[in-house]
Amino acid sequence: MKFGQKFTEIIAATHPSVSDQFLCYKTLKKCLKAIPEYKATTANGDTTVKPGEKRKLTDEQRLFLKTLNAELQKFNRFFISAEEDFVMKETKLEAAYRQVVNRDGSRAPMFTMQRCRDACRALADFHGELVLMEHWVSLNYTALVKILKKHDKRSNLSLRSPFLVSVLQQPFYSTEVLTQLIAKTESRFRKLNALIASRGNEAEANGSEANGHVANGVVAEDDEDVVATVSTAEVSLSLSRTKAAMECWNGLKDSDSIKRPLGDVPVLLQAKRLRSS
């Protein structure tokens, strides 16, 4: 399946609040088709504009670049807004987490299994959102690489490498905060699951006493919490979109056309560092 078709499927499977924030791949392809196909006239067939040569853009090329830059600005606005929301949400989740876990890893005074389960579900949902955003970045970057590669094949203007150097400096590609939030969320989720497991072991050890409560028709709130665990079905449901995104990305990342997504970017960055040193 071609990249464009797979990319369209991914967008269609994404929540409507996010689907509009992907690269307008079809629009850019239309802009690209309007650019007259360049035919080499040199003996060696070199179509790259040489250093010092004036780069004359056609109206069609200007429209392509204008559309491409507008897409970058769209990415940046969406990512910055989402990142701010993630940071605020993480602060709230931390407060709920601290109700059940002390900073030294022990149970907090307010610990109950219900609070622990609620925190687990909230962290699972949050982790799903974070991973989806991580894949959103990767997929859009891949789409940019693809459309730029198509442009350079068709046009006499080589955009891929210099444009990707610029992309690496864009806010939407700066995922350090996102990566930290994912790691922190995973660590907290594992800790809560460990507490649930340890509480379950305690319940098993005190099984005879618990059975006595049940036999008498009395089930205390803590007893019910002890035998309950985080519902696998609930967690699986909350992570279903995350799994779908990962499967889609895994289907794309091995494509031969994106084996070298940066093109000449590493060489250009190295040259830039040498000039500044």
C-alpha cells in the first residue's frame, strides 16, 4: 500500500479533534502536480541548483512552499497547546497519585484501593494520550519527508535537506517534555500496580478473616477494595487508540522510502557546527 493511502487510513481512524492536525498530504500533492516537471539539460543530468546560482521560483513552487510553511505553523500551534494541557493534567494526576503513594514509595495515609484503581485508570488514559501525540509527531515528520522527496524529484529546486534542518528546530519536533512525561507516567503506573499486587497478597494471607466477614453478610469497604484490581478490560479499552497508532506507525516505519528520512541533514548540521566553532 502506498504511503498516501496508509496515511489517509491513519487520519480516518484518529479522533476528530486530532485528525485535522495532520499534514494536508493530498493538498500538497495537488500543489506538487501543478509544478512543471523539470527535465535536465546538462550532460550529467544534474538538476540541483549550484551554489551562487539565483533560485527562481515559479508561482507553483511559491504556492507549494507557502502551503508547506502554513502546515508547519499548524503543527506548532497544536503541539504547543497540547503540551501545555499535558503539563497541567500531569500536575492534577500527581496530586491524585500522592494521595496513595508517598515520595519514598510507601503507601500514603489516604491510601485506599479505590483511589489506587482510579489513579491507575487515569494514568493509563494519560499515557495513551501522550503516546498518541508522540506518534503524531513521527507520522507528520514522515509525511513531510515523503512530500519533500516527491518535490525534489519533480522540481529543479532541492528542498528536502535544508527544509528538514528547519523542521528539526520547530517546537512540534521538540519532544523532550513529552518524553519525560511518558517515562514518569509509566513509572507511576508500575508503582501503583505493585501496590495493588501487594495489597492482594495481604488479602490472601488474611483470607480466613475476610471469609468470616462475607459469611456474616458484612463486606467492609476496604475488604471490597482488597479483592478488586484494576480492570484489564477498562485499561485495554483506554489504550486501544494507542495500540492502533503504534500498529499504524510500525507499518510505515519499515518502508524503504523512509529508511533515510533525514537525507543530507546530518552532514549539513555537522558543517553548520564546524562553521560556528
